[in-house]
Amino acid sequence: MAQPRTMDMPDLSNAIVAQDEMGRPFIIVRDQGNKQRQHGLEAKKSHILAARSVASIIKTSLGPRGLDKILISPDGEITITNDGATILSQMELENEVAKLLVQLSKSQDDEIGDGTTGVVVLASALLDQALELIEKGIHPIKIANGFDEAAKVAIRKLEGSTDDVALNKSEFHEYLFKAAKTSLGSKIVSKTHDKFANMAVDAVTAVMDEERKDVQFDLIKLEGRVGGSLEESSLINGVIIDKDFSHPQMPKQVLPKEGETGVKVAILTCPFEPPKPKTKHKLDISSVEEYQKLQNYEQDKFKEMIQYVKDSGADVVICQWGFDDEANHLLLQNKLPAVRWVGGQELELIAIATEGRIVPRFQDLSKEKLGTCKRVYEVEFGTTRDRMLVVEQGATNSKTVTCFIRGSNKMIVDEAKRALHDSLCVVRNLVKDSRVVYGGGAAEVTMSIAVSEEADRQKGIDQYAFRAFAQALDTIPMTLAENSGLDPIETLTTLKSKQIKEHTSVFGVDCLGKGSNNMKELFVVDPFIGKKQQILLATQLCRMILKIDNVIISGKDAY
Amino acid sequence: MNFGNQTPTIVVLKEGTDASQGRGQIISNINACMAVQETLKPTLGPLGSDILIVSSNQKTTISNDGATILKLLDVVHPAAKTLVDISRAQDAEVGDGTTSVTILAGEFMKEAKPFLEEGISPHIIIKGYRKAVQLAVSKIKELAVDITNNKEQNNRQLLERCAKTAMSSKLIHNNSDFFVKMVVDSVLSLDQDELDEKLIGIKKIPGGAMEESMFIDGVAFEKTFSYAGFEQQPKNFKNPKIVSLNIELELKAEKDNAEVRVEHVEDYQAIVDAEWQIILTKLEEIEKTGANIVLSKLPIGDLATQYFADRNIFCAGRVSSDDMNRVIQAVGGSVQSTTSDIQPEHLGTCETFEEIQIGSHRYNLFKGCPEAKTCTLLLRGGAEQVIAEVERSLHDAIMIVKRALQNKIVVAGGGAIEMEISKYLRDYSKTIAGKQQLIINAFAKALEIIPRQLCENAGFDGVELLNRLRMAHFQGEKWYGIDFETESIGDNYNKFVWEPALVKINALSSATEATNLILSIDETIKNKEGESPNAGMAPPPGRGRGLPM
């Protein structure tokens, strides 16, 4: 059917083409000249290309032999990392689809905390495979449907091949340690990963709530300091704060008084100053006596406050607010070491660590409300003059820990923090769900075999989608092998045949050249929920991207 | 018309005012509407695709919901705006079918265009359309199946089917079994007389897979900002007593503008103590009520937080007013604006309360509420856009279920009802004489756009399937529509592709109204835009006025 000339105008990008019968151009959408639009296959292709280029950036960071990236922010700050989520979030990508991938890795980070690189690599592999199918003329949504089905098969298989490690309590701890070690394998700290893995396991086991399987991360503090080496990092059973005692003459270490089991800590949220009404007020002083009285009143107040503290039997005062020199002096005289300007969160951590109560008023101060700890001491670092205060927890079973990380430069400290965070997450996930699968691509190979087996049983288009899904899964072990300097195809084929022959899912890529593919022997394990999450997230994102066939981007104003 | 540039122009309208009129104007308006329709077309149906829109403030939205897309397109053409309005109206009225209504309206206009070009007065077309829509609506009512009489159990099934049809075109299509349950549960948990869908709280938490979304028969909200001491409060209760307040629990100036004049230094302490007393009394009174959980719309300060921590009471300040409302609906009780007279009946309760970690946030959950007239959906998804789209899809489904509950008549979807009406109108048109015959026929043809577009989006052979559908309907198979599984046609009523009849009726009538509105406009007078920053983008005013290019 010959359409009238005026019908050719769904393309909003060109305002001049949209004309009415009189030849007058008209505008349908605001700023339509500035709007970019893509649709159909072209849009999908450009999305998939964008995804591919994102994935190719972080692909080389996958696995224990993965390499780090250096990122320089606009204000010159340098980050060195191989954590997928960190790299992507700092790249400031412009492309819409690329941004989706960034969010993908971020949500993996939020939920699981590990496997952020893998999820992006997998999503882009899926899209790559989808592109081929689209070019064959298969409807994108049908591909997405097929992928969904395939993901279900894969996860079912994965679930079947898990090992529950919580069956034996004594071995459980060992397993946590191994899983933490696996997650640290690819990070900068791999040199000292025994130490870090231990730190992660100890930290999580200290704070976890075994009954509810809940691990509250707020109670684990990560603190870093430049200087020293990674080996000097340690787990402190207590809290470190970046503060020192308010008066230089106060003792650098407070130990329990004789006869007491611990150092008593008073935790205050009120300032050491005469109380003021919050209501606007005015005091007219008309005579010298009045003035004198006021001064006395203030001094009395100070003394009274100190007295309250003394009476309660506190050894150390930790205060959220400041106090002036006069109060400081009085505290020193009364042998009350004090710390001022402690932030609210830190105060809370101290309160939890020492099992003390935060006291909002001097009058409320009593013996029961004091916290107890083993000792409070200042630490100095090398030749620098900064000091930090350590509140070390006693034998009480309260739960706050601080991972104190040392490193030769800021980049290393930051990266080590991120690495430790990842492994904390891994341990937490295992506490939540104690099933594990084997790492090193073993799980992916297992799933891939299952999916391709299932493929032949599918009717219609799903067959293609299943095969494509299996191939996408193969990308992970292949990338791992590639990054470790192995021949990807040879490795993959060996693994596959081995797994099929022996009906087990423990064979993975031997990235570190240990001479064995048996991941169970090498103790390379990943939590099951992390893997499951990767597959689900990648498939869902893939569906979302495949569904888009129309992109409308509002142009920016040209100055 | 062209007098050259010498013509002394008589200025009637302010300079810069854009005026155009005549039949050309109507056609130009129709063209504009069709451009909009064209944008929406690919999103219709279960195999419809999504549109990614980046707004000028760089916010990305991925959606398949007609109303959302049109809103974000920022349409400025006055006639095309009507389409945006009807889709919004459909959204507000029934919540679903926003794409269909736009496509239908566009198609009605497209069918009217040849008549206009042939010189038929728009009023005749309008009259014909009105007649046609009247007939169509009464036919839908006649055809629709009433399922009120069915038993209780089937009631739920019916709702699930409607919800499933509404979800079929969305991102969550593949997980629809999971979400359908959620949607029906949530609508059924509302007060069945009022059905205020605002009481279904939807919380979006990035991360996790969609299947990890949760339905909570109670309320959930994110942990509010807390002061030091909060972590020492217990985070887990069984059958707690909950008191909801609208009071600031903080040591503060009682009145903003008050000023105290202190005469003597001794009085100074008295005032300080008095202020303390005020807050302490409040706290004591709250404690005396025996409540385990204290919620307030206003901040709960550090003093109060620590006071409660000391006494094993959980507190949360700055609870948003929406959440608070739903808490009240769920746990019972009422919001108190004073602490002085809290009776036991003002307290609410629920089975369990706990604070748990979801994604990277902590959430407070109130579960198993006795008088729950509300519920909360916690949505998860890989990216913000995913969750946003899931939310929109669920909203649509919720609205559909709500409508189906109120109005228990359904029709079959998948183009079946459109085909049946189309056939009916075609038959009817043959019984009348005159121009109306043509116009009603055109209306009937326009209705076929729905099945045709469904085929096109799915990559089926539209012409072939449409012919088969026509034949099936001629043979009296009134519920035959497109079957996406077998790429052919089938009885969609038996396949449970059900939609509330109300959605269709509303879509047809508003699409026709919009068409009639646009057909009756033959002049646009547009005042020059004010000095907006975008002024430079618009073509120079008055260019080409009346001059063929």
C-alpha cells in the first residue's frame, strides 16, 4: 500500500520530516530534534556491544590469576582493585545498558558481596549468545524465555550437586576458612590469605547470631592505617577509634584497678559543661555578686559532674561531646582519662563491646551502667604522631570486632579492605546457608553439561536458547583458564569429559598450577547462594535488555 | 493565497501566535497522534518489547507500560497530548490497558482519515463512532461472563487468571505464577469493601533475584535513622505491644519562640531540671503503658533511644507517614499525639516483630497482624530499573484484580473480544443505509488492530491469523483469539486468558471519546511560548505560515 508522504514520521529524531498537509513542520515531543532514538535490531545490537565492551574490561580480573585495574578519579585519586563492583562503579559509564551492568554487579555486591565480576561476565556472555540467535531471526523474548527455563534447569542441577558443610560442627569452621580463602584467592592479599581468611572467619563467628542465622555487619568494623605491612593486620576483639586521650598527660594505657576484673568505662552523651536549658533564655546579671555566683555555680557544676563520674567508679570516660580546658584539667586531676568527640556510631560500638549503657545525664550515671573492658590503650604508629585508641574487650561474650588493616600504601589498604569485605560476605553467606559448590568454574561446567543435556529434550526454539545458555556458562571456566595462562578450549574440554566420566562436579580449572583439578581436594569452594544469585541476576538482566527494542534519549541542551 | 511579500497583513493575533485551521489541521493532528501510537505499538502483548527512555535529567526508565512511556516522552503537541491524557485516565480508572487504549485511539483516527480526505464532514464520522461504541459496549456487557455465583475457591482462581493475563506482557511474565499469588494475596488482604490499593505497601530493595521478593502479611519498612544506643535495643519480639506516636521524643525547646528570663543563678538549674522532667515524664508514661515497640512519626532523640534501650524497648523515629498509616492498619491501635493518656486499647500488636537484613539494608518487619487490612510487598531485582518495572507491572495487576473483585464479569483477552465486537459491528453495519454504514465498518476494522499488533509483535503472520480468526468468529466461536504458545488461534476463554470487562469497556469508550475530540478540532491557536530556556529549540514562530513549501 502506498502510504502518503506524511505518514513517514514515526522517526521522531528528525523534526523537519514531520510535516502536515501544508508542509508545515510540527513538533510532537518536546525537544524532539535533540532526542536520539534507536529501535529494532539496531538497538539490540548496540546494547549487546555495550555490554560486551564492559565485560571485556573486567574479564581479565576474574580468578586467582586475574589482574588488577588502576582507576584514576577526576580529582586524581587512585584506586587499584580487581573487585568487579568497584571497578564498574568508578568507571562512570555513559551508556544506558552499561549502567545496567554496573547496577547488576552492585546488587550482587549488596546481596552476596562476592562474585561481582563473574555476574557481569556471565550476563555479557548470555547477551552475546542471544545476539547470534537474534541474527538467526528468533524473537528476542522467546530467547529470554528459553534462558529463563535453562536457568531453572541449571539451578536445579546446581542445587543437586551442593555439599552441606554444616553437618559437622567441627569441620564447619574449617570450611568457612576455606571458602574465605577461595574468595581471597584473586585479591591483592593472596600472599597473606591465611591470615585474612582467619580474620574473616573469626570476625563473623564473633558477631553472628547462630539461632537466627543473622550476621550484623555493622558490628564488624574495618579500620585501615597506612604503614607497616599486610602481615601486621590483625583482628581486634573490641573497637578502635581514631582518637586519643584528651590530655597529653593522661596515661597511655588504662588497666583494671586492683581487685576489679576490668576497666570500667563511662559512656556519656552529655557534654562536660554547665547544663543549658534548650529554651531560649537570658540571664541578666546586674551586680558583681550575681556574677560571682554564676561563676561559682559553673565551677560547682564541673565538680559535681566529676564527682558523679568518680562515684560511679569509672576508670575511663568516653564522651560524645567536647569539654573545655577547665573540665579537662579537672579530669586529669581526678585521674580520669577521658576521650572526647567520639562519633555516635563508634560510641554505640563501644557500648556494645563493653556492654555498657550510654548515659545521657550525669545524674543517671551508676555502677550498673558502666561498661567493662580488658584495657584501653593508645597505639602509636611508627614515627608518625597519630595515635589511635583501642578499647579491648574482655572475657565478656559481647560482640564487636575490628579488623585492623595495615599496608604500605593507601591503595593497598583500601584494596585489602575490599578483599576482606568480600570474604566476610562469603563467610556470612555460608553461615546463612551452609551449602557449598565447588569453585574454579567447576559449578559452571556442571550446569553447562546439565543444560546442554536438557537442550535436546526441548521442543522448538527453547532448544537453541538452552544450547546458547550452556555456551554462555562455559565462558566462566574459559576465562578463568585464559587468565591463568592455560589453553581455554583444551581445559574446558578436559574438565567436561572428566566431570561426565566420573559423575561428579568437583573438577574445575586449576588456576594456580597445583597439579590437580579436584576442587574438593584443593578446597576451592563457593557458597551455593552466591552462585545461584549470579545465574538468576544475569538471566533476569539479560531478559530486560533483550526486551528493549526502542531507545529514546533526551538530548542535552546545547549550552 | 500567495500574494508575495507585499501583502499588507492584518494583524489580529499577537505576534508569534501560531494559528492553523481547516481540514488540514485535523489531518495534521491525526498524524501527530499516529506518530505517538507508532511509538507504543511494539510494546503490546506478551511478546511486546520494552522501551528504554533516558529523560533529560539522565534518569533511565525501562518500561512497557503505556502510561509511563507516554508520560516520559514529554509530548507537547496539543492533539497528541490527548492520547497521553486518555492513557493516564485509563491508568487511574482501571490501571491496566493503557497501551491498548492509545493504540485503539490512534487506529480510530487512522480509519477516519480517508473519510476526511474524501470530504466527509467530521461530524458524521463522530456520530458514527458514537453509535458504534455504544453498540460495542452493550455487546461487551452482553457477552461478558458473570462469575459471581461461583464458589469461594473459584473466586480466587478467577482473580489469579485475571492477574496472570495482566502480567503476560510484562517483564515478570515468566515468574507470573509466583507474582500472581502475591498480587491476589495482597488484594485479598485489604478491606474488601474499600479496596484501597494504597494500603498495599511496595518496598523496592535492589539486589537479589525477582523470586526473592516477599509478601508480608503486615508491614515492613526500612530501619529509620537511629541514634547511638539503638543497637542495644532488642530486635526481636513475639506478640509485642506497639505504641504509635506523633511526638518528638527529644530534649528540646518546648515552644520555638519562647524565651525564659532567669533572674537568679539558682533558678537556672531549676529550668534545666524542668526541661528534663518534661521529657522524662513522657518517657516514663510510655514505659508504663507496657509497650515493647515505640514508633513515632517524629524524631526519637538519643536520650530517648538510650532510655528505651535500658528498658528493653525497641523504638523507631521518623517513620514516614505512609508507613505509619499502614502500621496502624495492620497492628491496630491508633496514633497518639500525647503520652499522657494512653490506654491499652490504643496499643497494637502482631505475632512477630523482627529486624532483618535484606540486601544491604535492614528492615523492620511486623508479621502476622491480627487486623491486617494491609500488606507489604518487598520487591527484589538485579537493577533499579528492573524493580521499577516490576513495581509498575504489579500495580497494573493489582488494579486488575481489584476491578475484577468489584465487578465480577470477565471477557477473554488475546484479541478475542475485539474480534467478536468487530464481527458484530460489521454485521450490524450491513443492516443500515447511508454513510454510517461505512463509518461503523471502519470502526469495526479499527478494532482488529489489537490482534493484528499482537501477531506483529510476536513475529507471527498477522494476515493469515487474522483471517482465521475472522472465520472462527463467523462460525460462532466467540472466544477465539491469538494463542501465543502454538502460534495459532484458540479459545482464550478456556485457556483462562481473562480480563475484567470493565477494562475493555473503559478502553473503548475513552479511545472513542479522544478520537471524537480530535476530529472535532479544526483550529489551533497557539500563543507564543514564554521565554523558556528551550525557546531556541522551537522553529522560528510563524515560519511557513500558510505557505506550501
